[in-house]
Amino acid sequence: MILGKVTGTVVATQKDEKLVGSKLMIVQDVDLDGELDRKYTVAVDAVGAGIGEIVLVATGSSARQTRVTANKPVDAVIMAIVDTVEVCGKVRYQK
């Protein structure tokens, strides 16, 4: 899984029919201190995430395991909105 921040959206009017109705979001990787990395992923949103939220992204074949993405041509899915990140007893992120 990837910890990331939703930083934008992708609009594609011409796409595979299995993706019609799917919300495509740009997710920028973040480290445990909440610092943005230079890596971006386009992911299908399965949980209603919004711009600025910290999320968990599943990639590869695992991305097709949600109700929203089952049997669809998807390689990345936002499958959780993060409330808290705690490392070694220290809260690193709190929504």
C-alpha cells in the first residue's frame, strides 16, 4: 500500500466502458512526516476521497479487489481515507 495525498483529478471523456462513472484522482506519495514526494499515481477512487485528504492506495492486482474496481482495467485504487498515522507510539498525522 502507498500513503499519499490527493492533489488533483483526471477527466477522460473517452475511456474503456468499464471505467465509465469511475472517479480518477491524482495521488502524490507522502512520507511518514507528511512531506510530499515527487511520485504521482492516478487511482480510481473507491471511497469518496477529496482533494487534500491523506489516503491509502493499493496497486497491482490488489487494486481490482474492491467492489468499485472488480474486473475493471485498474492498476491503482484509493481504498481508504486515513484518520491517523502513528509510528512507535508517536502520532505523525491526525486528520
